[in-house]
Amino acid sequence: MKLFEFEGHKVLASAGIESPAFIVCETAAQVKAARTKLKFPVVAKVQVLSGGRGKAGGVQVCSREAGLLEFAKEFLGKEFPPRLARSSGEAGHGEKVKYILLAQKASFEAEYYVSITYDTALRKPFLMFSEKGGMEIEEVARQNPEEVIKIYIDPVAGPAKGDFKKFPVSFEFATKLWEAFSKNDCRLLEINPLAKTEGGKFLALDAKVILDDNGLGRHEDFDFIPKGAITAAPSERELAAKKIDEGDYRGSAGSAFLDLAGDIAILASGGGASLLVMDSVAAAGGKPANYTEYSGNPSREKVEKLTRIALSRPRLSGCLVAGAVANFTDIYETLAGFADGLKSVKPKVSYPIVVRRGGPRQEEAYKMLKTLAKREGFDIHLFGPQTPISAAAREMVELSEKYKSKSKSKV
Amino acid sequence: MAILINKSTRVLIQGITGKSGTQAASELLDYETKLVAGVTPGKGGEEVDTVPVFNSVVEAMEAAGPIDVSMVYVPPLLAKAAALEAISAQIPLVHIFVEKIPVLDVAQILAAAAKKGVRVLGPASVGVISPGEAKIGSIGGPNPSAVFSKGQVGVISKSGGMCSELAMLITTSGFGQSTVVGVGGDLLTGTSFADLLLEFEDDPATKVVVAFGEVGGSSEIEAAKLIKEGKFTKPFIVFLAGKFAESLPKDTALGHAGAIVGLEANMEEKIKALRGAGAIVAENFEDIPALIKKSI
């Protein structure tokens, strides 16, 4: 889960890393009130999850109240970055600005880049540093790769004192950074820029934090705002899907749910196969209404809940239930969950449903679905493991096209 | 021959009395894998399907003799302690089936394993099967022979489902597998594509290796590097999934914890690195059998 900057400062503060005094505002009235508590000049920053905020004009230094109010009026409640605002409601890439952060402008003598994340090839955490604070690290790495310094960290012992001799960042600060990173189960913790004041103090002028979703279970004290898969504001469907796995680690269903702009509901199975399912639908010319997957033998109830969410979108033209040949996922139980969900959807589903599965109890499951289709009048097309996922996806797209042209001619 | 496991591999299950542990035990026994002991603290003295249960790994090894592989089947937040127990007992291969282990715990497990010279497979690994010899983990479920068959193709995938899917495609087109390995889809994994290619290189039974690659991470790039260095010389066929996600914003997380858009290398970079090293990138999943035929 990616955090807003102001939430990231909380993570840093938990290990004693300081930031300039700041106030988060949601309304112009709050900006007015905040202004009396801060000394000018004040840095105003939109709070969004996407990067490149400064370049897009989302950070401004204001020396008077009028400037702050103008900033608030320009950005609060609007899509950011502004040039993407056209396609709101789509599986959008612009974010609606709900918060702006007002921070006291700090004076300093140097600005650095510092972060901790994992190196997946070496399987270790590492601290990354550059003297070019404020510049994107990818940019620095492209232009002057020798200016990017990596220090690997023992994940049990933490940073080693010897690595920070004659280093612009002190060992004490590196230790605090590691503490913030490890105690909060972060996947990424980035401070850019990190300011060094004349007194030698370090101040985080920004904070980018991505939490490890697998670690959230041991931090019940976290009160961060729920986030969507792509956008800062999760759709109701994304929120509901995420809830399914909460408190029950057995099998996942809906932990990854992305609302997309198409009209074919997707219930894919397996981390790998779900990617193949999506690629296959796209290659056949279809447009998925969502991405989601269930795997690891989730309960019937979990799949039922996920089905209801995936089928809750109006004007769907098809539903594809597809996955690889399962190893240990009980196909009967999971498809029974799908059937339960399907039956409960109002108005009754009339669009075509394509199922492609294999694995334990698949034949029993298909018998059950056949009976259900006959009894309730659902248009279900069943494919076994001998049919490639791509062929099932093509079938789905064709059926959905037919369904759409038929519904049009009725109108 | 095969890699990682064979007929003589002696296996232990940590968490054998749990629901998935018990299921895995019965599957291993059915496949005639040498499952010699189980561990669940506090349940020593019990039996699961004729397999003796002990309170600790050390106790199990004292009573049952040497262990080659420990399979970890415990809840995610207990997995670190269980894996560290197996590592400190220096069991050569620790297979972690458990999903959703916090990445910090994984990093600490892998650091401890590196110090002790122990190989970790996983976390979130479905397991390994050397058809006709043995299996570990839950690969193939209760009926592995429906999908897996003995042959000359080595198979690697992060995804458990795709291990079976690939094996079925290979089996139905008249080929078989030497060993099939699910490495797990987490951000950090103990065994990478490159590690397995080194094993397959030395295995005379393996003539070609097929891998299912994904969006995010660097495993395909590492594999390409290895081939370029001349350390893997057999044909390597890769299919890459997740092209649809390339248009999504950076950092978007998909099904696997390691499937993150923009993490380390994008699709184009992966394809370029693989092709540049001489690997075969399959455009369509169904093209794989024809590519195998050409390579053998």
C-alpha cells in the first residue's frame, strides 16, 4: 500500500526522523486557519500518490495568505495532474486531490536523496544515496550512475557502522531510517530531498512510503487511509474486494482488484494464470471490466463475495471465469462459491459466462454448473483443461460481441 | 536423473497436523515420496497417516535420521520461526509453501539460510515434482500423474497453476518433464530462475528448459545474464505474461506480490535481454510445444 506524503512523515516520525512543521488541509477554511500556525514562506503541496508532482506544478512556495488560498482553489477537489483530468471516471490516471499539505519552508545547506528498499536479485535490503537531492533517482542513475551509492543492509543486524564512515549521512541517521523501514514493514521508504541543516540536523522534506501488504496484519495500530489499486481513492468495489481476505489468511480472493474500463467481468485464478487470462482477453480484442484473482484454495464464501463484487458493474456483456490447471485448489468448492454469487446478483445475469478450469473435482464442479444453467436459465459455456486459456478468452470475446449486438437490436 | 529431488530424497513436514500439512502428507505418501517425519510443537508422539510427529526439527532428526528437505506448512506469521528452525538444523533444502509472509521476515530467513549454506525454495512455492521419482509441496495435488509425465523438459514458474498448465501442455503434446519447479511469486524468493538453470545445466536428463515469466522483478534478466556468461547452454524457452499491465501506472500490484508494474525491468527490457542472450521468447503460450520440438 502506497501512502500519501503526510502519512509517510508519520512512518518516519515513529523512528524519530524529523520533518518541517506541517498541517494537512481539506478545505480553504482549514488553509486559512493553518496559515496562522505557520510562518511564511510556506510550501504548499498537493497530496497524490503518483510521482512527478513538482514537475506537474503541484508544489509551490507561497509567501502570503493569498497565494495559499489560490493554490487551494486551484487544486483541492480537482484532478491531478490537471492535463489528465479529462478522463475522470475512467480507469483513471488522474487523481482527485483531497488533501494539500502546508509545510514551513526549511533552510538548509545540502539536499540529498536517500531510500531503503529490497534488491530482488540479491534478496537483500539496501540503502540508496545520492548527493542530488530533489532529482529523481532514475534520472541521476541515467546521467551519472557513479553518483548513486548503494549500501547493503543485513536484515537482522541493521546498518553496519563501518559503512557510514566519512559518509554524508551519519550511521545514527541510517539506523533511524532502517528502524522506520523495518518496524513498519515497508517495501520502500524514500526521502527526496533529505535536507541537512546548518546545525547538522536531518529533515525529511518529502516522504514516499510503500508498505508491504503482507505485513499489514501485524500493525493493527495503523490508521492510514485505504488506497485503491491504481488510484488514490479506491473504488467501492476495490475496497470491498480487499476486505474479503482480511482476518483470514487461508487462500486469497480479491486482495488484488483493479477496476478497469471494459465490459467483461474477470474472475481469474492464480497469480500467473490471471496475467495470461488478461493478456488473452486483450489479444482477442475484449475489454476487461476488472482485474482480480483468487487462488490458494480460498473458501466457497470468499469466492462468492468476490463474484458478487465482480458482477456488480452495470452493463456487463460477459463474465470469464478462468485459471490454470489447479494443484490444490478445490474446483468444486470455488465454483460453488461462484454459483452462489451468480444466483444472488440482481438483476439476473443474462450475458454469457465462460468457464475454463482444471484440477481437483473439476468434473463434479462442471456437472453442478450445467444443472444450474439448465434450471436457472444461465448462458454458461464450460471448457476443460484441454482448451487453452487463450481459446476460452476468444470464445468469451465472441460471445460478448454477439450479446451486445443482440441487445442493441432489441433497443 | 532430475534436479532438487529424486527417489531417495528424505522429507519432513513442519506443520504436518494442520489442514494443508495433512493433505500434503497424504499426497506425498501416494506419490511414494520418502516422507519420514512431521513436526508440530506440542503434538509430538502423534501420527499423521503413519508418519510420526515430533515437537521439534532436532527431535525429528534424532529419531527419524537425516532429512534432505523440510516443507514449511504453517500460518504466515509463524513461518519465520519454523524456517529458521529448519535452517539452524542445516536441512539442505527448506521449501516454504506458505503465502503472505511479510517481506522483512523473508529477507531475514534468506540471510540466515545464506550463512548456513541452506537453499530455500519459496516462499509461496507450490513445490517440486520429478515425475516418476518424487514430489514435495502441493504440486499436482492429489493426482499429479494426470498432468505430469517423465521426460526431458525442465519447467520453471513462479506460479503454481502455471506449473501444472505448462506440464499439461507439454504432456499432451507428447513430451515429458525432468523436474518442474514452482519458485513462488513473492518479492524475494530463495531460489531464482538463474539458480535453477544452473541445476538443469548439470542434469543429463534435461534437454530443454521452459519458463513462465511475469511482469515485475528481475528473474528473467538474471537468467539472461547467466546464459550470456555461458553458464547455461541448453535451449531456454520463455513465455512472458502480464503485457496488459504495461499501460497501468508504475507500482500497481497484481496477483503475485512480486508482480509490480515498473519494478526493476519492464516487458520490453526482459524480451530484449532474453533474446539478446539467445533465449527463445514464445509469442503465444500454445507455441511452446512446437518450440520444444525444434529444440530437442
